[in-house]
Amino acid sequence: MRLYYFKNAEDLARQIAGALGLDAKLVEERDFPDGEVLVRVEPAREAILLARLYPDVNKNLVKLFLALDALSDYGADRVVLVAPYLPYARQDRRFRDGEPISVKFLLSHLRQYPVSHLIAVDLHKPYIGDYVAGLRVVNVYPAEKYAAAVRRWSVDVVLSPDAGSLHRAAALAELLGVPYNYFEKFRDRETGEIYMKPRGDVSLQGKSVVLVDDILATGGTLVDACKNAKLLGASAVYAVVSHCQLLGNAREKIKGCVNALYCTNTIPCEYSSLDVSEDLAKSISAIL
Ligand code: R5P
């Protein structure tokens, strides 16, 4: 089995290929002045295809589908796709009439090709994996890595900024042996202001808190939770986020509140200290 990778995933490809003793082959890419793209792959019957789809998600998705199409035309009958960050996953349902379920669209189009498995880190919602019959989705959640990163801070409680990330808080809290919960939002009836507090009135006074979420985009969600934790007396607030996009002025917002932030290298940035290549290699090895 050969590992194909796009140039922007070279760091992960080297680690994964080294761990599994695979031959790594670069997918050739061309970007034309008019915005069109082209790729070129060496034919193979079986392949692992590693695609880092963020940033430039739309362009990278077209390149991914072109690579799958070429592999398929040349007779590939099995492709294990590794997309460390799966984009379009936040549109995992119809929020308004007339909208698509974008992630279902994406997965069902992967299924048009001989993609047997999709391996991704921390899917926005674990149930996304069941959307398309015949496509086996492996959701890698590197909780051990997260626990190792924050253990030094003598964590008292793990909190998610909303109910949607509670399963992440639960996984980390179990490894740390501490309680977990999520923030609920309330509106002050007199001032109209929104405030947050942990469900079940968990006291944060003097506590060392870890916040967990899947994505840090503008930083608004995480920083709101952080500010509220500090207002409620938290002595320190650390954060673990799988995919760090750092949009707009997210950097300044984070620096103004969070004591330390740990992210994975699914999206490389100054906070992506947690390398998921070993976790991805293990998942690949388990299905080969
Ligand atoms: C939302 O459902 C996600 O889990 C994240 O909480 C969200 O994408 C974070 O976005 P932002 O950083 O812009 O608040």
C-alpha cells in the first residue's frame, strides 16, 4: 500500500509513512491563473490518500476529487482517505428550509469513488460517520494526547462551551479523573445581557478549568466561556481544541483570557503543539 499526499500535508505524511513503513508519493498539483486546478497521481490499485483540506477548503476539495477520479480511472479499487480536518461538517443538518446537509453531500460524493474508509480527527459530530452507507468513517479523538498536555496544570474540572462538545469534555475528564460539564447560556432579564454558567451550578471558585471544543474559528465561543469561567472565580482557564483556524482577531481575543491553548496539527499554527500523526498512523494500521 502506498501513501499519497498533497504538498500541504508533507509533515504528516513523513511521520505516518515512517511509522508504517510506507512508500510516500506526492500528488502533483497545479493552480492555473484563472483559478482552475489540476492534479496528477501515479496509478495504484490500493492507496492511502492524505489530504489536508484546510485552509482553501473549496480548492483543496476539488483537488481531492480530481485525485480520486484519476486513481479510480486508472483502476484503484480501494482508497483509504485521511482528511485530518473534515470541512463542511458544521452543516451537519438543515438549519433552515432549503439548505443542504453539506457534510452528507461531501461524504456521499466520496462514496462515488472506491473510498473504503475516511479517517478524520474529531468530527464535528460523531454521528456524521453514519450518514452514508458503505463508507466507514473513523473518528480519531486523541484524548490521551490532550490529557498529557494539560495534566501539569492540576486540572479541577473540564468544561465544554456548549452541550455539543460534552462528549469531548467527558473523554478528557475521564482520563484526568475530574468532573465535567458544559456551559449553558442565559439572558439577564433586566439588562438583556447574555451570560454563561456551568450546568448544575458547578462552582468554579478557585478552580483550574480546562475548556474543550472541536474548532476554534473566530475564538468567540471559547473566549466567551473563558471570560465567564473567570467571572465565576476560576483561578486559571486552559483550552484544548482539535482544529485551530484562528480567524479575524482570534489571536488577540485568546491572549486576553486563556492561560494556555493546545491544538493539534490537523491545522498547523502557533498553538498546534499536539501532533496527531501517530494517532492517524494507528488508525490506518488498524484497517490495513
Ligand atoms: C460549533 O458548533 C463548534 O463546535 C465551535 O464551537 C465553533 O465552530 C467555534 O467557532 P468560533 O470560534 O467562531 O466561536
